[in-house]
Amino acid sequence: MESVTLSLPEAYDLALEVLSANGFSADHAVAIARNVTAGERDGCASHGLWRLLGIVDTLRKGKVSPDAEPQIHDQAPGIARADAGALFHCWPTSARCRCCWRRRATMALRRWQLIAAFIFPRCLPILSR
């Protein structure tokens, strides 16, 4: 077997191409591509491009939605609930970050103050096959 060396932007582009070609929505593909590229960047190949095989396999088995949109609902001032809609965890997690910034702004929280809890039903971790 021959090794191929890719730059991080090339790895990201490859991941995005694979995910898009297999039917993931643009937002979901971007979130997963960022996640697997970070795995490569951090030297953790098992969480890098290799993981795309399992991600696509899981999609083809119908265990994950390629295009659901996470729904984030306020539960209380410090608690939010995100219904992931059977997505992989990457996109709901990035949506959570956007939600936290909006909530902090509306609650007049300081930079160091965070949301206390996030609840994620119907969210799949990216696991090995």
C-alpha cells in the first residue's frame, strides 16, 4: 500500500467532497469535515480521514440523517435542549456554540460566563465501524 501525504486544506477538501457526494447537507458536511480534519491535524488518525469510511457506512445503513437540522430550544436561562434529529454530533455541537453566544448576549453575560447545560437527544457520536 502506498502512502499519500495531504495538506490540511487538501484533507478538508477531500472530506467535504466525500461527504457531499454521499448526500450530507452542506452544513453537516462542513461540520464533519472540520472534525475529521482536526483529527488529522492532531495526529489522531483514527479520528481523521479514516473515519469517513464508518461515517458513510452509517449513513448508508440509515442510522443517521444526512440533512436534518438541529432544533435548539430554551429550557431555562442556563439550560438549552438541542434535538439533533439523528445527526452526527459535529453539527449540533457547532450549532450549540452559536446558540451559547446568542444566549450570552441576551442574558448580558460576561465573556467568561457560559451556559450551564446542554441536552442532546437523538445525536449520534462518530464511532469506529
